[in-house]
Amino acid sequence: MTQAEYRAVDLFCGSGAVSAALIRNHFRVVAALDNDPVACRTYGLNHPDVPLVEEDIRLVDPHLHKAFASLKDIHVLIVCAPCQPFSSQNKRRNAVDPRANLLLQSIKFAKALQPTCILFENVPGIVSATNRKLIDALRSGLAAAGYTLCEPRRIDAAELGVPQRRIRCVMVATRNPAAATLFNHVKFDVPRTTVRQAIGHLPPLGSGDKSGDDDLHFARVHSDIVLRRLAQIPKDGG
């Protein structure tokens, strides 16, 4: 089987970054789902050929919904549930947040689609002691569907060539327990990329300036005090 024959479903697809990575690596995304109208508009522009379901995942029955009921031979189910309930930046993360349980909606899709592999990605806080019952419920529900959930793995995006230290929690579920275990021992052999290597070719901008050649290259307007603070940062760090 060639990569081009692999089929994926992207839950909580957002604007389509994960779908873009899959498609770039010759996967075919056969369905995507999100309920945020702004994100869905962006997804539609980025991936006009992917069937997109703009609905609340809690109200979707994948056994009956026309976008999912006829799907077969799904190799990867992507689950990037909202991270806000688990983020260290959320000052109310210890309060009851109904979005936390959205992660468990993946179980019904596992049962309906029977994918070869399920990939979960989220912030490290998702596996904190506070959320132990949630992960136990996920593990139990997936086990009932025939899947083994691997132990959570913390992965720094810098290890994958991203010019940023960004820690994420990744979990994989498969029907093969040995494969789930194997994921935790895979080593990444990707050269690190510095920020200079990634964007050093862009022309420097002053406060509030915009590039005439690249719409994504612009500088925010800084106050005088911020500019003075930035000027005090020593060369090569501080």
C-alpha cells in the first residue's frame, strides 16, 4: 500500500493544519469535523475538496451521519480536542469545563469507523493528576471498542524540526498492543531548525511596518516603553 492510499478523518479540525500535514504527506482526508464557524470557513478555503461537517460533535452519530456512515478503510483518526480545559494558561482550568469531556466523543467514532490508528494530540496538562479520571474513561472506552491506548508521550516540537520549543502530549491507540507500545520508543532523527534558519531571510521591519511582498510578514505597533525594553535585550539572547 502506498501513502496515497491512506485515508484519514480529522476531528476538531480547526482551520486545517493537521489536514494540511496529512495531505502534504500524501494522505487523503475523507472527512473533517468542527463546530466553530470561523475555523470552518478557514478550513473550507484551505481544503475545499475535503467533506467538512460543521456541527457539534456531541450531536453527531457517526453510524448514521451521511458524512461518516459510508466510510470504510480508515487508517488514521485524528483527535485534537480543545486544549483550553487542560492548558496551564487557563486560570480557571480547575473549574468544571464541559469542553474537557469532548475528548470522549472520539470513542463513538472509533467504534463506528474502526480506524487502524487513532492519534490524540493536546497540551501536557491533559494527563495531569486532575484529569486522571478523564484519561481512564478514554482508555476504558477505547478498550471496549477494541483499542489499546499507549502511555502519554511528551514531544517537543523542536525535536521534529519546528523552530520553537513547544511541548505537546501525544497518545496513540491501535488494535495491536505491541504497536501502541512501540510508539513510545520511537526516536526522532530530525535536525533542529533555528529561528534564524526559518525566518532569517525576511527583511527587518520597524514597529508597525508591513512587508510589501508578504502579507504574513508584519510588525505590531509597540509603545515607546516596550521599544526601550527591547533595546536593552543583549545580542543573541537575554
